[in-house]
Amino acid sequence: MMSAARERTCVQVAGRHVLAIQDTSALRVDEKGVGLSLHPVIAVDAHAGTVLGLVDNFFLKRQGGEREKRRQRAFEEKDSRRWLSGAESASALADAGAACITIIEDREGDIYECFAFKPTNVEKLVRAAQDRSLAEGTSLFSKAETWDEAGHMTVELPAAPGRKARQVELSVRFGKVEIKRPKHRAASGGLPATISVTLVIGREINPPQGEEPALWFLLTTHQVNDIADARRIIGFYRLRWTIEQLFRTMKTKGFDIEALRQEPDGPLEKLVTAILIAAIKVMQLVAEREGKAKRPLSDVFDPDDQPALERVCQSLEGKTAKQKNPHPKGSLAHAAWVFARLGGWTGYYGKPGPIVMIRGLTQFHAIKHGWSLRNV
């Protein structure tokens, strides 16, 4: 399943600047962090924000009693190695013709080894997690306070738990820094004494009363020469929200994966992988329900799905204009309309969301399976 999904993604990356966004989400984890988590890497078009597909996925099985031994373990043996593994998987997109690959990560990916050992054909962009020591003797955050403001930018801040969506104006600063190797890291194994990166800062100006101001300290290996480059880096990082949408689609806003119940030692990982692949398809369908990106059906589905989709479409269309599929055959938008109608959308009101698309996908596969049995 994973190799087939990766191959489909590779077909779409040629000539594109691809953001390889990675993050970890708990599946069945207790209050001590013990249990099973998944760590997907997804490909997103850096300019259009389009979800291109799945690059890789790693499962983490955390056992109890490991915290005390964490510092004594080599980097290659730690769970945090997954961040570098994700970058290595994404580097293969260069062989598929990607023009540029940028790894996007939240604070957990701010790991010295991941900067030092990243593949040479990828760039890295991560939200800074700590006030690192610099080679000049100062620290990362205090150094940034000495820089002049480079300019402003306005962005849309998405809703989050305890926070409404809002438009924010950011003050932007940037500069080059040379980070020192952490004291507890050994020089053995080729870990350099310093690494040179650029820090880009976006700080909200005049936040609403009672709201915590948006503040992003972003470390990147990209060259940042002017305010336009800095704004672009912040724009890339904002697309990290795409992977949060994926997790919501897999969980409470879609497949409700956390409610899965299986026998001990059941094929949970295979089932989660199948849902992960399906959740990305649902996101792609929801994004293209109005046909704005004009994506072909082949970006997401196999060619032999098209005849079945067209036959189902004929049975769903009514006499009025709003009951006709307005999108061209062979387009992803045409398929999105079919799945939405199968999922219960009337075609008149609102826009079909993830749950409607999931129902439609399930219905379509049942119909297609029934036809295949009938033709045996």
C-alpha cells in the first residue's frame, strides 16, 4: 500500500517545489506517552498548497521506562530519528523530478542532528523549540531581538482549540546565525561543531485583547536575502497546517480512527495505513470540489475507476441544472461531485465536507465491487 501511494505521489512532483510536511500523532497512547503513534510525511505543492500525496509513514511503539535511558542512547536508536528518516524519504522526490524539496516541521523536529545530517538535496524549515547557544557567545532568541524590522505581512491564522480564526499582521525580522553543537552531544560520528542557518521571525502586531499573539521563530537552510524571501518562508511554514487537517480527517472529523477496536496483535498498522491513504484522498477531493485547481482524476484514482464513476454519475444526475455534474469528465472535481452525491449531499445547499466524501467513497467502492462480482 505504501509503495503504491508513494509511486502515485512521485508521478506528480516533476518540476514542482514540494513541501514535505511531517509530524507525529498519537493513535493509542496513555497519559505517560506509552502506546502507538504514526508519523506521516506528505507532499504539498509549495505555491498552490495542493496536497500531492503520501511520501512515507513511520509507526512508533513507545514502551514504558524508556525516558531515563534516552540520553544514553545513540541518535540512530532514538524515536527522534524519525525526523531524519522522513527527510531521507522525501529526498527521493528529487529523483522523480522535483525542482526543490523543503522539509517542514513543528518544534519536535528542531534537532541538531537533523540539520547536520539532512540529505544535501533537501532544504529544512522548522519552528525553533529552544533558545540555542550561538558560536559568537550569545543565544538564538536574544540575538534576534537586536535585528531591525524588515517589514510587515498579513496572514490568515486558522482556528485552533481555544482560538478563533483571525487575520493577523506580522512584524518580520530575519538574519543568519551559527548554532553551536549542544554540550551533551559528542563530536564523534561526524557531528559538526556548528551549523549555519537563517532565523526568520514573524511576530503579531496588536493582537486582540485577551488573545496570545502569534509568534513564529523559524529556522531554515534556505537562503533569505530580503523581505520577500522571509515572507515566502513564513508562507511555507503556514502550510504545515495541512498535516493537522490530515490528522483531523483521520480522527474526529472523519474516519474516527481512535475508536477502532481490534483483537490483540491484530493488523492495526495495516488498517491505519489504509485509512491514512484514504484520508489523503478525501482531503484532495474536498479541496477540488469546486474544480479550482483543474486536477485530473489520475492524480488520485486509477484509470479504471473513470468508467465506473461516469456510470454512477448518470444514475445520480437529475433534471435541473443543480442536479447535473458541472465538471468535465476525467477531472478530480467530477469525481468529487459523484462522491458527494453518493455521500448524501443534495447538490443544492452547502459544501460537502470530509464525512460526506468518506460516505461517498465507501458507497462507490461497494458499487464497484458489486459490479465486478456480477461480471465474474
